Amino acid sequence: MTRNKTIKKVLIWLPSIPIIIFFIQNAFDKIISNQSDKLVSNSAILILTGVALLIATALFLYEKTIIVGTAILATYMTIVVFVHISKGKPFFLTILIVLLTIIAGYIRRTKLNNTK
């Protein structure tokens, strides 16, 4: 019985893992590196954005704040989609990240509610 619970838990978390890795890497990239080719060249705003992404990722990881974390991360990536569209850059991957973020949050939230 514990093996089935372990497999179920892994399958619930599986969609969230790439999302978490992407947003943590993106946040540290904004905090550490000097990205002058981005939309905002002010380093303070980039650092604040990186910190906000780390906080939103932590909210996404925590059981009781999944909805808030998912909303913040999806909103951030939706803004990135609009920036890509306005600059004429490819935006299909960013739309995919938005959808995967919402789906991963939904799966974890519904499965956590069903297990209680």
C-alpha cells in the first residue's frame, strides 16, 4: 500500500518539478547576472523581480498557498508572453510554460484536497 502512495505522490509532483527548476533558475539568473539586453535595464528592478519569483515559487511549493503561487507565476509568464509578442520574438514556449504552471498547480491542489 505504501508503494502505491509513493508512486501517486511522485506522479502528482512530476509536472511541478520542471516548473520549479525553470522559475528558480530564472530567478537566480535575474538576481546574479547583469542582463542589459532585457526590457528593463535597471538592475534593482531585475533583482526585485528575481526575489519575487523566488517568493512565488516558494508559495507554489507550499501546500496551503499553491493557488497564490500559481497565480503569481502564471501572471508573470503571461506578461513575458506579451513582451515576446510585442518584440516579435517566438512566444509558443512561454505560452507552454504558462499552461504547464497552471496544470501543475491544479493537479497538486486537487490531489491534495482529495487525500484529506
